[in-house]
Amino acid sequence: MIMVQEKATSVQPLWEHDISQISMHPSGEHLAAVDEGGSVSIIDLRHRANDPPRVTRLQTKHGALASSVRWRGGSVDTPDFRTHLFSAGFDMKVMLHRLNNELQDQAEKPVALYTHAHTSQPLPGRGTRGQRKKKNRNASGQGADAGDVLGLDQSGGLPMVNPPFVHAIDVTADGQTLAAACGDGALRTYAFEDPGSVKDLSERVWQRHRRSVTCVSFLPGSTRFPCLKLVTGSDDRRVILWNLEEPETRSEHPSEDSLILDIDHGLKPNWLHCRAIGCTAPGPHLFVSDTSNVISAYSFRS
């Protein structure tokens, strides 16, 4: 049974805009929130019962709706990650905020991991293949957009021209890889080659969806799926399981190197979440909420 206190403390009046998403810090003491006005806020949950939580808005905000927020994970070997926060928005930006130890203000200027000019680009057709490039960034964190285009539009339909709004982001438990679901149908991933630096990133672009990618979730590591894998959901009503590991050899069509499963879900996914649970079918499970009143569950098996 879940008990709800009738007069629970609410911080809702402190925002002028609707809150898009929240993310709990691994310590359980702070909550990050982004809103439709583009603001990124930190809520300190360490307060007395009768006192409202302390809310701090970061000075740097998104130029449009802020859609997603995630605390960076990390391990005992990377304690600084506890002060790192990712946010994304419809200004076509993914930013890394490096906070002070109290998680109450920015310690350094945010770094734009991904930023895109306000133009719409069609998906590549069959036979298109990009080249892997690094983003060499200066002190301000700026760099040219580049990537490795992995995956092709194989349906033969008209190209999509949606702008690359960032609908959702997710980060691996070790904080080394970030994934962004974008409105142009692309999944963009960013690997931190040097854990302690954000100046050099390896960016890759994975394209197979025919409509906006609206949600993304990394799979937890398991004996069945020991490599780096994630799931995306799209307005094309499909759910795709990706293998992000670099293949030893490349096939003629790059999508064959990275695609594991392409599920015709039938309805537009609103959100999805991957979790390893112990039940009659142990292993990674995918839970999908869509435009119906049903939550679907998929079990991945080797």
C-alpha cells in the first residue's frame, strides 16, 4: 500500500511554466527539474517538515522548451560526476552543467555537447554513409557538428524534414555515454573518451526511425546483453533495440551492424523504461507506455 500525506509540501507555485521532467540525484537529496520556459532548477530536499524545499534556478537556461534532464551517473572512481547534470531542449541543444559541491549553483560555464543550426535536414537515403569524426572543442566547449551516420531509411518513402529538437536524453550508469532522442529521427550518442574532460567527445548519429524519436533508455548490463545497448521509441510507432558497440567489420548497410530488434509497436510510444527484474522471465525488460491505456512489457531473450 502506498500512503500519500494529505498536506504534503509542494513546490509547484515556485514555477511559472509547466515542468517537463524531473531527475533524482543518486544521493536522494536533490531533485533536478526542467520546465517549458527553458529553466533548469535544483531542489534541495533536505528541509524540515514544515519548511518549503530550497529551489535554485541555474543562470543558464535553454532558449526554448527544456524537455529532458538527467544527473550524470559515475562510480567511486569518478566522484566529480555527482556534480554533473545534463539538460536538453527544443532549442536543439544538450548541455552539461557542472555544479558546485553543494549542488546549488554552477561552478563552471555549461558546455553545449550538441547544438544545431535551426535548419531541417532530410534523412539519408540508401547508400549514404558518414564518417566518424571527433569534436575538438575549445575552452568554451563549442565544436562543429559531426558524426558517423549509422542506419538508413529503407522504406523508400519521402524524407522527413522535422527540426532536430531534443525530446529526451539518457546516460549510462557509469556516466561515460549520453544518448539524445531527436526530432529529425536521429539517435545521437556522445562518448566521453576522457572521463575527466568534456573537450573531446566522440559523436555518432544513428538513423533508422522515420519520425521523431521521442524516448530513449539504456539497457542495464546483463549476461544476456553484456555490451552497450539502448532502446528508442518514435512517432513512427516503432521501438528499436540498438547495439552501440563498434563492430569488428562493417556490412554494406551500416544499419545491419547496429540494429538488434525493430519492433512494430502499433501505437506511438509516450515513454519507455528498461530494467532488469527478477520474475518468471528474469533479465532485461522493456516497459512501454503509449497512446492507449495499457502498459506493454517486452522481455529480451538471447
